[in-house]
Amino acid sequence: MLRSKTMSFQRKGLKQVVVAGAAIALALSLTGCSGPERPRVRIGSLPFPGVFTLYAEADPDDLGSHQYAAPLFGGQEVERGTIYTERAGFLDIAHIRMTIDWARYCATVVEPGLIDGRDMIRVVGPDMTCYDLTIAYPDGWRASLRTEREMHARELSAALGQRLAYLIVTWHEIATWHGYKTTIIVPEDGSAFTYDDVASHAVGVRIAADALADRAADKDERTTELLKAELNRLGVVPVSEMRDRIELAKKKLWRGGFVIKRQLDIGLETGAVRPWLVDDEGVGFGMPIATPRLTGALRTSDDGPELRRVEIIADFMERARIAGSLPGRPRRFDVDAHLKLILTEVRAEMINELDADAVGVASLDAHQFDE
């Protein structure tokens, strides 16, 4: 039986959902960001209907044109909604789009710092959080030809954009589980690490990699093309069939308007995630989707700069609860030293507060899906 976390989520009134849009604007005003325009906030949805799930359906044949910046009037983008694919399972369009946009933003912020040879580059992320990157450079970097520095910086910034975007969306799941609210009012712990989130983030990074590689193209137009192609590659199904899959997942992955299984495997150890798929036989693993490595050094050439360290600086109140599970209650979170420990503690808390079988699906090993 689901316990306190689920019940507290259930008791929050519909009125809170109605005022969420206004609260988002206030949350953004508190971040104190500067520099390139940051990605706009997109609101995700749980992959099943319910009063408090913010469930929305997305027609894969009518997703519109991707828009990084918020349109002043209307817009042609379908920014949110659930879809189902034969290879990646349930996907959240909002989470895919936000992952793509954060990769683009992070690459844009990091690249000039690499060219200039800055030892520390700060990226201001969402959720009142900053990311400090420690960079090492080869001897003579600042004296080398600018064209050479630009070439190496372009390659590493694209890779860093993907890693940081995946870290940002993962940190969002961690933060919301610990009580952080994007909208200040509406609780999100009931939607942390749902079974559509991780696959959506992995798909978003994959699309972002191709979009960043095409320097000449209009990024929004290219993202629109790549998203359509990737969903087709993954075997996206019509809305009617998605509804059937949602019903098949009932009592296996969700029940009574609440998630009953969380997916905490983000590929931290393996560099790949296994999406959860459903059919008439049950729930099973799909084929692996590659993810960026979130820990360890990163470089793209022997003659270029190298990422040595990433630290997370969170300024929201709930960061104290995250730090409390770590030795020394650190003020800054070192990704290499702390991320695995934090995820391990989240797993333990979910099992303790929700249910002994709340994390993962035991039957997955026995039911494999073909590619």
C-alpha cells in the first residue's frame, strides 16, 4: 500500500494546479539568471489519467514546430503530452523538449569559456541550482591559435551540453523527490522518477547530440526534424494504441491515479537505460538507450581541454535534506563523489516510504522485448 508520500500528494487541491502557471513565473524570477536566454519551463504529465496527474495526450503526427523560446502569441509547438513507442515505451514530450533545450543552452554557455581558457565555468540551471565545471587545459592553450581553440571548444562544449542536460534533468527528479516544487505550490514528489521520465531524457539527449552537431542549421527547425525522425525510429504508435498501452500498464505501473513503480536506473554505471514496455504479456525491458556518462573526466581530443569536476550548488531549502544523507553534510555536491550515494538513498527512501516493491519491476528480467 502506498503511504504518506502518495497520500500527501492526493490531498493537494485542484486549486493548486490552476494557479501553477502564475507560480512558475515567480519561481523563474527567483533564480537570478544572466547570460544567454535560458530554456523556458515546460510542464510534464504523468503517463495515465487522473485528477492530479496533469495527463495530456500528444498526437505524434501533430507535434508542431519546436520552439526554444516562449512564443509571445500562441505558437505552433505542442509542448507537452504523453506518447508511446514500441522501443522506448512511454515518453513525455515536455521532458524530451526540455532535455534538448538544456543541452543547447549548456553548450552555448560553456563554449566561450573554453575558448578563453577559463578554469571554472558556471552554468545556471533550473530549480535554483548552478553547476560549476572545473576545466584543465593543455600547456600553451591561451597562446594557441584561436581557430584551433574554437575547434576543440566546439567539440567539447557539445559533449558537455549533453552531459550537463542529462545531469540537470536527473537533478530535477532528485530535488522534487526531496520536496522541491518548481511552481512553489504544487508538490512533485509523486512524479519523481516515473517510468516515462528516464527514457524521455535519454531520447532528448540523443536528439540534442545530432542537433548540436549541425552547426549551420536553424536549431529549432533541425530539432523538429530530428524529433519526428527519432520517434518514427522508436516505433511511435497512434493515440488510440497508446491508450490501450496505458490500460495494460494499469495495476502494474500505476493504480488509482498514482505511480506505483519508479525507475531509478539512469545508466550511471552502464551508460545506458532500459525503457519499460508493456504488451498483453506484461511489462518488460526494451532495448538499451545510450546515456551520457555523468561522472569522471571528459575530453574529446588529446590536444583539447578536459572536464575534471562538476559541482552542484543548490539554493533551495530542501537541499539540506539531500546533504543530510551524505558524510559531512556538504554545502556543494560533487557529482563524482555524491551522485551515486544520493541515488542510493533515494532508492532506500522510496522503498521505506512507499512500498517494498516501489522501485523497479521484478518481472522485467523474465520478459524481454525484441528490438
